[in-house]
Amino acid sequence: MVDVAAACGVSVDTLRKIETGRIPTPALFTVAAVAATLDISLDTLVAACRDNPATEDDSGLIA
């Protein structure tokens, strides 16, 4: 997580908040930076989100 955060220029805390859904709508440049760091195209990322929409379970975590 630390390496990914550093490579895309965001804090570890921000990346964790995005991952857990505490930042439900991150800035486009942040999403683009994370996608580029992970070598995922934005098209692939959008398609994955359409196929697996985020849902909140009882724990409050986004699955």
C-alpha cells in the first residue's frame, strides 16, 4: 500500500479511505494516478465498477 501510494502521489491514508469507501467519489486525477500506477486503463476500471457495483455490508466496508 505504501509503495502504491507513493508511486501515484497520494497519501496512504487517502488510498485506504478510497479502498474502504470513506471517500466515495475520489477526484478523477487521483483515480487516474492510481490506475496508471497499477497499469490499469480507466476503461477497464470503469467496466469493473459497472460489473461489480460497490455495496455496503453491515460492517460499513464497501465490498
